[in-house]
Amino acid sequence: MRDEAERQATLTPDGFVPHDHPLRRITPLAETALRRMSPLFDQLYASNGRPSIPPEHPFNSSLLMAFYTVRPERRFCEQLRYNILLK
């Protein structure tokens, strides 16, 4: 069963991330692509069972790891705690 992706509404990057930062241009492109792929994801996931991690989360994480050249996933998880650009 595919779980729904939730957006964290309490923290917005508007005050922290510059308006000309590349992530501001890449984020809408990634969200559009994931929205278009959402029906395909729905077909791939079972309708019963435990909810899984939404495929959007690992995809976004992989993009950020590639852009910021954070290789180990463990290091990426550590940086998620304090790097405002990743939130």
C-alpha cells in the first residue's frame, strides 16, 4: 500500500534560501515530474497491507544527495538535521 506524501508546512525556505538558488528552479520541475508519475506509482503498489514510504521521498533525497555530493546516506541523514537547504 502506498502511503501519502506529506509536506512539512511549518518550515518554509523563503526566508533562508536565496531567490536565485538553483533548488528553487529544480524543485517545481521535480514536483511536476513526480505528479505525472503518480498514477504509475499507484498501479505498482498493492491496495492492502502496511503503508510504504512514498516513492517521492527517496527520489527527492537522491536528487539532493546528487546536487550536494553527499555520498553516504547516513551522512545525508545527519545533514538533514541542521542544513536548512535540505529542508
